[in-house]
Amino acid sequence: MKPGMEALLTPGSVVVVGASRDPRKWGNRLIRETQQMGFEGELFGVNPSPDCIIDGVEVVTGIDRLRDGIDLAFLALPSSKVLDAATQCMRRGIQTLIVPSSGFGESTSEGAALEGQLLTLTQQHHARLLGPNCFGLASHVGKINLTPFAPFPSGRIGLVSQSGNVAAEAFIGARRRGLGFSHCVGIGNQLDLSIPEIVNWLAEDENTDAIGLYIEGLPASAGEVFVHALQRCRASGKPVVAIKSGTSSAGARVAGSHTRSLSSDDAVWAEVLASCDVSRAADAEELLDILSFTRQPRPSGLRIGVLTDGGGDSILSLDELSRHGLAAPAFSPDLQVELGRFVPDDAPRSPGMNPLTLDTAGGVEDDPQILSRCLAPVAESGEVDVIVIGGLFGTYSARRDEENSAAQAITQIAEQGNIVIAAQSPLTREESEPLRILQDSGIPVFRTVRQLFSSLRRYATARGMTPAVASEPQAKSGSPAETMLSPEAAWDLLTSAGIALPQQYLGDDIELICDAATRIGFPVCLKVSNPLIVHKSDVGGVRPHLMDRHQLRAAAADILSSSPGSRLLVMPHLPSGFEIMLGVRSDPLFGSVLVVGRGGVSAEIDADIAVLVGTFTESGFTEHLHQLRCAPLLYGARNQKPLATEPLLAIATALQQFVSAHPGYEIDLNPVFLYERSVEVADARVMVRATSHQQRGDRVAPSHRKE
């Protein structure tokens, strides 16, 4: 008789209590599916009828007629019969049980009492129990399938789920992707065996390379054990991807009634999973997308090379790379020369040839094997860690033999284990033989580049990898230079645009600044003025509520000592108000673009903004204000008085009209203080281009043969 987890997942003998000769019933399907898995141990059945005969199985009329020491018992019985059957099993020395039936602690108080009796029995006999209220388990390693789902896709992913439907969806999705599972465990109410214990075992299982979880909650006081199990997975190099449900209040209530688990606040779950490098997925499809990369070698980094057969696909790939913080470095001059031997003369060439767009005559559409010929030197170069194949490869049925040959060549490159390869195609493995060749070799294929790069980014999280974030774009050759106006010039420009501003004085002579403050009237606010300092408060460059010349002198000396070479701006001290930002610029395509949202420090920490394009009406501006998360604070939440949004509309209108007439300007007002009856602009920055001519952004020039 095997101990504990081994008896559960790799048993040498199994008995189904409630076996049936009816092929439609679970008590028969479990036996049949396990036989089809090639189970090499002993199979037993218990059915009170002496007429129950099942091929290849010794069926007895009672548990007391079984031999001693069977490894695993599956109790295919209603909850009312479970306690008695479990007692009899333990008398026969069966120490590991699976209880799939519901009607226990997740349903009624009577069920909870029954569950308590079952737990006491288990503890008294030092037995292990999976369930109740679970869908069973399956194991490629143990060659058993004690679940309602078939066929079981075999592989090297461990799956632990509190939902049978999620597991069933995972089975279907895995077969579609050419993936499979080492073990799949339905955990149920976690009366005895729990998610942390199963994960802990999988962390050390030599047949498991990665782990997928569907979690509704954990038993009380199991959190620390769960974290330890996840840390063991990380230490053993096994990525973990988790679906954590019950994140909404309604979802948490359902989770509690479903498995009687304790669901903590989702923010706590997010922190726990992130601290253990666990990537979160929204559903079974996303979980499998992420785990699709587990059949590839572990990447040494996240430098991405992109090969497509269309300009649009190249541009979309760049967009998704940027969205997910991934980098596509320019290929070296030597590699570009090597690739130039294969790339058609008329094919578009992006800077650095990454992405590489194999379009036009002689491209992938005409010669699918050009893809594998170009992929080989990129893979051998060591300049990227991941190669993404995008576009319509696998769809060119007129050149199917050549596509198959290209797919075979790509798999041979992947088998060398030096680089991760992934592909995107609108077809599935059932619709395209070349894609099936790729997936069968372990190369993941995604429907869209968004799915591909999102999954890659999340896989990196599960591997504890930090993406190589692309550097900020450099100034484009020939693009107009930008200059920040001095505060005096900015103030004059905004005043001429009809925007009322507080009185101010700018200088570097402390005594003249004190004289100006006297004219303005104390209290005043003193600010550092330096085009290199964007966030003044971050460097101690804002000193509010200075009451006299003495305080002003001390503040001025302090600022200049920490920011030498700067000038100082003095203006009236403005009482604290609700901080809003207004920004406006001219877009080459859409005209003026106005951004309104929460200002001050919040503007960059927690973007809460609305965007208005072109000329807007009063109702349009108000509608966009109501879209802000902070809108209730503007309009009198919880018996507070509403703030003055009408003057804010006047400023926004003046900004829009000015930029429409002068498209070379970009203006930021932040913060703008809102009070009950008025609005005050506390700070302003104005950028101006040397020329106001519209400019075209960089793009990969696509061919229009297929677009």
C-alpha cells in the first residue's frame, strides 16, 4: 500500500465503490476511462448486486469482501452513504479516499455536521481524503482518469481546480493547443487535502514542469502554507498561473456557498500572488495561453524578434510590444546584411530590420520557406531571446507542401533549444497542417498578437523575469525642436488667450523677490523655476504660505542652495482646493486634444482623465467631467458643496480655441485649484514647436497586396 499523495496520484490499486455495469453512469465511466489510460495496477468495484460484471475488474458485493490494503477508494455514492462507506474502507486498511458527492458543508447545516463527522473519522484513522464536493482526479503519470471528463490530455502541466467546469474547459483547450497535464486534481471543499498541499507536492514532482490553479478560496489558516508552497515552486523553477475567482462581492458569496472556502480581499490575493511571481489569468483560455510557453526553453531574456508577412502585422506587433513593456532591439549590421540575402528588394524595411516584414513579390505568400531561411540566422545570432512569427503563415493552401517544409524547418530550429519561438495565425491546428506541425513540436500558436504578447508577458511574470523595457524613443530626424517657454512668456501667452492668472514675479535676486512679494501681498508661495525640473515638489522646490520677508528669504536661500542656477517665482499663496489638471495640444489628424482630470501629484500616480477631441460644447465638457472617477467630489458628494466647474469650462474653451489657432503649442495647467465659487491656476507649462507644420509619425511602410 502506497502512502499519502502517491496513493492518490500514482496508486497501484483502485476500488470504485458504487461501480456500475451501466456505461452511462459515473461508476462505470471512471473504470472504463482508467482502463483506456492503460492503468497497470489492480481495479476493483463494489456493487451490492451479484450480477454486476465489468470486464477486467474484480467486482464484489461489499467493501468487507475486498482484500486489505488497496491504495485508493473512489466513493461514487450520495452524501448520505459516504460516512458508512468511508468507515468500512478504513477498516479494510484503505487510507486514501476520494469523495466527489456534494451535500456537505457547502450546502446545509446538516451537511456541515456530516462533514465534521467525516473529518473526525479521517483524523482518527490517519487517512487522507480528497473532497468532498469535487470532480475527482486524473493522472498521466498514474495512468488513471477518475473524472467525468475524457479524453484526458497527457503532458507536463499540473492542474488543481475547485471547479469541474473550469477543468473541463482546460481539457478541451489543452487538446486544441497540443498541451496536456501530468496530474489534474479536483480539490472541492478541502476538508483534508487542500490546494497548498497539492501544490507543495507538485513543486517537487519530476513529471510536472508548470502548474495551473483555479482558486475560490483556502481553508482557514492555510495562507502561510500556501505561500510556502508557491515559494517552493519558484525555487524549483516551475511557473505558476492562477485563476482567482470571487474577486467581486457577489462572486465571493457564490464561492463561499460553492466550496465553503474563505475568500480574502482581492487586493491581498493580488499582493500574495505577485510576491510569489504567480501570474493571474482571467479564465481557462488565458491560463492555457500563458502555459503554452512551458514546452519551450526558458528564455534567457525578453528581447523580441518579429518576422511577419505583412506590414499591418508588423505594426500591430510593435504596438503590443509597447503595451506590454517588451523590447524589439534593432538587429546588428552583420545580421541585417545576412538577412538582406533573403529579403525581397521591394519588401519594406523598418529601422534595424526588427520587425522583419517579408511582404511583396517573393515574400512568404510566394515562398513560405523564406520564413525559415530568415528565422535561422536570427535564432543563431543571440541578439534576441524570443522570435515571434506573425501574419498569415499556415493559410496559403496553394503552397501547402512548401508551408509544411517551412514548418518542419522551424521546428528543427526550435529543437536546438537556443531560443523561444511563438506564432500567430487566424487559423487553428484543425484547419492548418503547418500550424499543427508547429504545435505538435511545442511551438505555441495564438489567434492574435495581443493574445501572444499578453501571454508572453504573463509567462515572464510566472518565471520571475523582468522585461527589458524599450527605451524612450529618440527625437526623429527632421522633426521640429520643442522649446519650453519661460514662466513670464507662458504667463503672457495665457493671459492673451483670455485665461486669468495670479500675479507673479520671476527673478534670482532675493531682495527683489522680497520687494515683489510685498507688492503682491503676503502670504505668498515661492517656487523654483528651472526647465530641467518638471516636478517642483519632488525637489523641495515649492514653499507655500510664507508670511513675511524673513520666511521668504530663508526659503529662497534654501531652494537656491539645492537647485543652483535656478530662478525663483513668487506668487500669491493660494488656499488648498481640489486639484484638477487641464492640458491641450494639437493632433495632426484630429485637431485640438484637451485632457481634463485629477491634478497635482495624482495626475501621474493614478491617471483619472477624460479626453475631448476637437471643439466641444458645454454639455460635452460636463459629460466628460462626469466620466471621471473623482466626479462625485466635484459635484457635492456626501452633502459637500459642489465646486465651481463653470470657470473650469471657460478655461478649457479658451485653451481649445488658442491651440486650434496656434497648433504648434502644447499647454499644461497643473494644478488648477477648484473652490466653491472660483478657480485658480497655480502652475502652467507651455511648450512650442519651432514649426507648426504637421508631421507624420514613424511607421512601417506596408505593402497593400493583402491589406
